Amino acid sequence: MGKINEFFNEYLEILDYYKNLTGINYEIRYQKEFNSQPEISSIIKKIIENKEYISSRLDPKYNKIRIRMSCPKCGLTDKNSILNKYENNKIIFNCPIHGEYYADLNKDTSMLEYNSPYRNLIRCIYYTLVNNNPNYDYQIIRVTGSDYAGFYQEEMRYKLASYLGIQHIRCQ
Ligand SMILES: [Zn+2]
């Protein structure tokens, strides 16, 4: 909906404040850029392979993999991923007006969106893969809230990443 743009300058003000305070520069990356990274496809596939385990913990209400993509013709989204189907490295979505459309997980990941628990899990797995890969010349540190929700999400991510066989370094 572009709502973020209404408040973007306020985010920049905070980032600029810390930049001036610390001398550390920053870069802004959008979800689309994050999703275009080569590791994302395999992370999504792994989540889908383990969908019963993951969805029962991250979406106990609907028991769904909360990954979505807007209809390319009208922009509508099945926000709760109720009608998603998973076949042969594709996620098939359903628009009430235009019917089925799909994302090929080998090339269309940049268009995907997730609800917060899934977004957190995917980010955390991605950061862990980068931090465990000696081909990257940097490490990622993630700063998360230390309130109850932040703590709960961190513990949940740790358990789920371990289940998926990701040697997880706690991000704090
Ligand atoms: Zn549509």
C-alpha cells in the first residue's frame, strides 16, 4: 500500500542521528532485494518441505505457510495463505477474480511476502547461512527488541532453525 513512504523520513532521521553519533554509515535494503539473494530459494523450499512442523508452530490458528504474493493482474493477496498449494518448486496462489497464478521458487522469490513470524525465521536462517559461509567477508549482526515478543520470537526461531538443521548462532 506504500504506507511506509508516509513515515520514511522519520526512519531516516533516526538512522542519520546514529550515523552522525557513531560515524557508521548505513544502507537501506528493501524486501525485494533481500528476497532476490541466492540463498532465499533454498530456505523457502526447506520450509515447505517441513510445512507441517513449521506451520503448526508459527501459525497455530490456520496451520498455513504464511507466504504470499500479490496477484500480478489486480494486486489482491490471500493474506492468510489459505488457498496456497505447493507443487514442484512452485507456490500456486489463488485470486478470487483471476484464478490461479504461481511463483517459481527457482526464479520468482523477489516477489514473495511473509507474515512477521515467517519473515523473522527466513531472515534469521539467511543471516546464519551467511555467517557460517567463509566466502562472505563480513558477518551480520541483527538487533532485535528485548521485550517479551522479541524474546519469544528469538527462542522460536532458534528452535525452528535447529529443527531444519541450520546451525544457528543466536542473533541479539
Ligand atoms: Zn487478481
